[in-house]
Amino acid sequence: MTLAPRKATQTQKTSAIRRFVFLLLDKFTMISFAGAIEPLRIANRVSGETLYTWVLCGEGTEKSCSNGATFRLEIGLEEMDREDTILVCGGLDIQRTTTKGVVNWLRREARRGVTIGGICTGGHALAKAGLLDGKKATIHWENQDGFAEEFEDVKLTKSVYVMDGNRWTTAGGISSIDLMLKIIAADHGEDLANTVADQMIYSTIRTDQDTQRLSIPTRIGVRHPKLSQVIQMMEGNIEDPMSPADLAEEVGMSTRQLERLFRRYLNRSPKRYYMELRLQKARNLLMQTDMSVINVALACGFASPSHFSKCYRSHYSTTPYRERGTQGMPGVVPVRLSI
């Protein structure tokens, strides 16, 4: 969705008040929620007008976020005004917290033409309701593997946020700030959006063209162009792994040179590094989807379940079956799904 920002230096006195409905799911991420609601509060304060209002919505009477803080809900899953904007705030264990009641409510509001967005893993709820079919969307990078497997009709991107028509999604963390600043700029001008950013000490406003993860050199702490190129190829070929010889040929070096490069900078062989990438994806799929262990193995480039199980046990000290069995058990902390 392209929102053309106004150039006005002050907000329009005739602007209609815009209401945001924050649908809070169990274990929602506070930083993403705060990043969405605070720009609205600040826009009201610095403009001297009530430009935005908001309400907390959900099933029950209160919701706890992933850090344990509890919020009182103001309304339930009732019919909203067509001019409202619904933002679904997700976080941990999004498959469980996306209840049938939430899915049915989202579908009903979508049929009425309400704009609906997903904050952090909230995009999963939109996809579950079928609201992202054929649309571009994003979700936190740790959830991308599972999301891509479950929702094949969604055009998944790695952007910090996506606005496709009246369906919006963010990648989690502070990306909700960037989305809200974009909305404020479109509603009331770039000057107001920039003032809000300054109030938040937010010096770099990202666009929907910015990606959510750090570059490979920054992530691995090494600035070597050929090493980065090889790792990028590994990350892009998980289901059908490339051989060390093929990787080396693609960057114009010998297999031995590639081995030395990985040993020098990453203290492991290319084969070991590649295996760790594949096992990390496998763990994400086990924890985030209901795919069978066999299908997880195939999706991560393992020809047989026995080989997959052996490699998984060696790296994580547990089997894929036991890993999946720990989900939802008291006292067990699952793999982190969002920031």
C-alpha cells in the first residue's frame, strides 16, 4: 500500500479522529505493542490535538504479555466501526494463542472492510484467517520458516513492515515504530512524523524497503566478501544443500581455500556451519509448525529421518520427537520465537 505523505507543517484542524483497536493475544510482545501505541500518544501531545484514540481488545478481561505484565481489556470481540484500524499484537506461542474465536472475528471484520494489521507475530493470526492470501507480508525472522511452510499463498518478505492494501504486517521488535510513523506522515504530514521520531530519540526511520536482519558481515562479525557470499548461498539452499566443492566454485576458490577461510574466521568447517544452519531451521519448524518429523527432515535437506535424528541429537542433546514434546509443558522454556 502506498501512502503519500502530506507536506503540511501542521496537522489539519478538520482531520477526523482515527481509532486504533489493539487486539492483544496471550504472551504478546510488549516492545512491539509499545512501539505502536506510543507514537500515537506523542502525536496527540505534540500536535495539541486528539488525532488518535485507541482501545485494548481481546478475549476475556485481561491479557499478559511475554514478560509477565498484565493489561486490562476494555472491550471484547465485538463489531467495530468500519473506519477503525485493528492491530493484532502477537508474541510467543502464536499457534496456540490464535484461537478459533479470534480467527472468526478477524474474518468477520475483514468482510466489513476494516483495515487489519499484525504486529510482531500477529501476522500469523491474519494468515490463519486467510486475510493475507495473495498478499505481501512479513513476520519476525525466527518465525519465517514455519510461516512459509504453513501459508504458501502469502508472499512472505524480509521487510521490517509491509502495507499491502488494507492488510499490514510488521516484523516485530521496534519495527512497529516505523509503521506508525509512516501512518502519521500519511495522515498529518512528514513534519509531525519527524517530530514524533525526535521525541522518541528515534534517529533513523526505516521504510518498507529495509530488511529486518543485520547484514551477514555484521551478524558473523567478519567482513570478508567471499565468506559472506558463501553463507548467503547456504542460507538460500537449505532444502537442497550445496556441496563444499560447488560453493567454492561459485566464489572462485578451491575447496581447500574455502575450508581455510571458514576455519580462520568461524573456527569450524563449511560442512559443520552448513549443518548448524539446517538444524536451526529444523528446530524452528518443529517448534512453530505441526509438520511431521519426516517432512521437517526433508525440508532441511536430510535424506532420512534416522540421519536427521542422529544429527539433531548430536547438536541439541535431544531428539526431534522429544523436542516437540516439550512444547506447552510446565517449567519448560521453548525456543524463543520473537523479540
